[in-house]
Amino acid sequence: MIAASLALALLAVAQSSALPTPVSPEAVFAHGTDAAHVARALATATVHPGDTQVFSGDFEQATHLRGLPKPLQARGSFLLIRDLGVIWHTTEPAASDLIMTRDALVQRSALGARVRTDTRRQPIVRSWTRVLPAILSLDVEQLARHFTMSLHEAADGGWQIGLRPREDIGATKAIVIAGHHELEHIELFEHGGDRVTLDLHDVSRSMLPADSTQRARFE
């Protein structure tokens, strides 16, 4: 089940008003490419890919599970600090934090309860501690290390990048990321047919180091 892909794949693991015209995953993956081509396609983004130090915003998540007529909905905010990791803060349906660093994955409830997973003992979790920051920061060089890449470019300037993992990252078999001037959409596809969609809103990207308030959220 894909509630795993940001929870289990993580655990066990806008500045544009419209998303790129959606195409099928098959169409995206039909256009295999290399990192240099992807970097050129992203050159029109608001920042140079890979230079991101801090990336934050809000997300809306829909988890599509086989057998359920409607997707499971969640929303919240996220914070990426390049040299620290990612915080996934869910506000609905229940408040919680998922804090990912290179060394650990920490689940923190609204009541303060914490569950810590050591990434050294969980290879899949360890892979995601590298994969998710690379996706959010649009770090093409890092993405190319972990994925084979495909690219679909739209006439309106939108882009969709298909990612197939080179290594085991759990149930996830493919990822599509999309945007115009900024990363706006992430879709994770599971081997069993489930999928997760993430729409990113009100994002802010900086090439300056994180401030003390942002860094304190990881403590």
C-alpha cells in the first residue's frame, strides 16, 4: 500500500497557477534521456537545479489504493534543508511530523511521542534519505545516480521527468515529477498498482543557508 511511499517508503520504507498538461506515465517514460538534457530543460526554472539550500511550502496528498473508491487525503507543509534533511509536517487528518536526516527517520506525534529508525539498519530508508532531498531540490546530478531518467516537455514550458530507480527503494517502482517554473507535482507509482500524488503550493526556494529557526525544527 502506498501510504507507505511517503510513510513506509520514507519510514520502511506555486508559483505557476497550472500544472503541466498531464500525460500518461507511459508517455513520459517513452522519452528516455540523460542528466544533461534534464538540466537544460530545467534551466528556465526560478533557480539553478541543484543549488537549493532551503525549499519549503505546503502540500496536498492523495493516496490512491486499489479497492477504495476515493483516495485518502492529507495536507500539511514541508521543509528541506540541504545539509540536514526534510521535515514532512502533516496537519490533516492528524497532526504529525516525519523528520528525515541521513542518520535517522523520526516520527513525532502532536503529543510529543517519538519513534526513531536508524537508517544504517534500514537500507530502503537510507536510500530515501538521499532520494527525497534530490527530488525536492531538483538536484539532477543526484537524481541521475539513483534513477534512469525520462523527459516530456510541453509547449507551454511545462516539464515532466520520469524516474525509475536503479536500486531498491521499497514498493515504489517509478516516480514522475512535474512543474513549470518550479516543482509543482510528484507522483509515486507502486508495484501493486497503488499510487500517491503530491501537489505542492506556496513554495519558497532559497540558495542561502537555513536560519536558526528553520534548523531548530530538526531538534
